[in-house]
Amino acid sequence: MMKKITIAIDGYSSCGKSTMAKDLARRVAYTYIDSGAMYRAVTLYAMQTGLFEGDNLDLEGLKRAVPNIRITFAVNPATGCSETYLNGQNVEQQIRTMAVSDKVSPIAAVGFVREAMVRQQQTFGRDKGIVMDGRDVGTVVFPDAELKIFVTASPEIRAKRRLTELQRKGESATFEEVLHNLAKRDHIDSTRKDGPLRQAADAVVIDNSDLTIDEQNSILQGLFEERTRQ
Ligand code: DC
């Protein structure tokens, strides 16, 4: 029998981590967890409860709020996709807006928020058989993951992909705005003190700037087979 493993997929914003992680999870019948969605849900909660005043974040208020924030995932039977719930309410659409993207990095830089999210992520992965994507999955959440992938792509390609995704959802943004938002998030994500975006020493690097989805999938499938055989 093939052994069940833990798969950690980290990398910059909008380089196709989630497509990659979702496709792989579906093919090998593993659970998929989008750790970024959890930071986005905390951000939405902070926005909805008035913890932001412009760009100023009420840290004390956030600290008090964290125990009241319950994030869960459920597969939508119509699409087969995992969707994010905040205190029982489906927030999958809301957490993907530019408004949330603009505020998520400062939230994800807060130590006590990361601590709470990481703890929950580790619970999700207790029984292995999980694919999780994020920034610190291979370094902090699952340092012992059997397969770690670090995904990169050029900033222009990433901005183009994000713009297409936003436009498909009917949001208007310019290429420059998206490029700027990505650069800003990458900077905050890579330089924060707690759980910065960093390549794990034992991660396999995949630059998918010039890869088709099929090519990417077959690289991953090969790695999966190799690691489950060992
Ligand atoms: O992957 P994403 O763009 O949905 O992630 C949203 C934000 O959350 C991103 O700016 C970085 C942060 N994040 C994080 O700090 N740690 C993770 N494991 C996943 C996401």
C-alpha cells in the first residue's frame, strides 16, 4: 500500500500555488487546505467588526477577537471545490476581493494571529493525506512534510494571472494596480518576523512562468509517486 504523506506548497502570491495544490489533491484524493484563505478570513472579520481605521489596525481588539474567529472548510458539492467559512458563513467570494487582498498582509504579520492559524493548520494535517498551500507551510506548519514544493513565476506573469482572475469575477483593476499589490504583499510577506515566506532547504523549486498546467501537473505527479513509494 502507498503511504500517506503531507504535501506543503509555498511560494509568492498568484503564482498558481492553489491551482497546483487543488489539482494534485483531487487527483490523489487528499484533503486540500488553502492556508491563505484563513488569513483572508481573519482580515474580513477585522474589516467587518471595525478593527481597521483606514490602514490602522486595532491590535488589542484583534487579540480579543481571535478566539471568536472560527474558520472551517467544506466542499461545495456542485463544483467539487473547497470553500471557506467564517463562523459558519460562506465567505469564499468575499475573501478574494481586492479590498481584502489590500489588508491581508498586515494581518498575516501579526504573531498571535499566525500562532492561532498555524495551530489549526497542524490539526487539519494530523492524519496526513493533506495538501496545504501558503507561505510557511514547509518551514513552520509542517517542517517534516515528505514533499515540499516552492513555486515561483515572474512578477509580470503573476500580475497577469491575478488580473485575469479578478476580471473573470467582474472586478475592475489595472495591471499596474495588481502588480503593485503583489509587490507590496511579497515584500511584507518575505520580511515579516514571524513565519516569513522562505524556501525550505529541502523544497523542490518549480518556476512555472513557462509551464502549462499539464506540464506542471505531470511534474507534481512524478514527485508524488516518488515520495509515496519511499
Ligand atoms: O495565498 P493568498 O494570496 O491567498 O494569501 C493571502 C495572504 O496571506 C498573503 O498576503 C500572505 C498570507 N499568508 C501567510 O502569511 N501565510 C500563509 N501560510 C498563507 C498566506
